[in-house]
Amino acid sequence: MEFQTTLQRGNRVQVPKLVRWKFKLESDQVLKVTVGARGMIVVWETYYACMDKSGRITVPKMIQNELLKRTIRLSRLIGTIVHVRLAPA
């Protein structure tokens, strides 16, 4: 499944409630998360994570740094639109 969202404070992305319901995602389920930041091109980084009870997934600092290094014209990621792909691990 794939959706777009903004990177929130605390380096987290919100998984929409409809996506969680449709695909029956649980907070204890391990997910393969692929995050892409918009710049001139979309740069993808993949990692494994679990959602918290509110449906948010934290983007690790190392992944953020990699996205910033390879994305043109972005000085910080918070508040930018990111593409998120989720798959069961």
C-alpha cells in the first residue's frame, strides 16, 4: 500500500485510519517501510518498523540524513510531503 503524508514533529508519519482498517494493520505488526522525499526526483529509503497505538511510524534519524543528502533543495524534512509504502515484513 502506498500513500502520501507530511513528516510530523518527532520525525513521525501518520498512517491514515482508513489504510489501517482496510489492510488490518496492528500496532505490534512489523512493517517494511519505504519512505520517499520529494525534491527534483523521489529518493527512496527502506527500513523496518512498528506503528505505535496512534498509528504513527517514526522515521530514524539515519534515514532522514540519507534523504536530505540525496534530495535537492531541501534543508529539513519536517513539514514536507513524503511518499510512504508499507508492506508486511
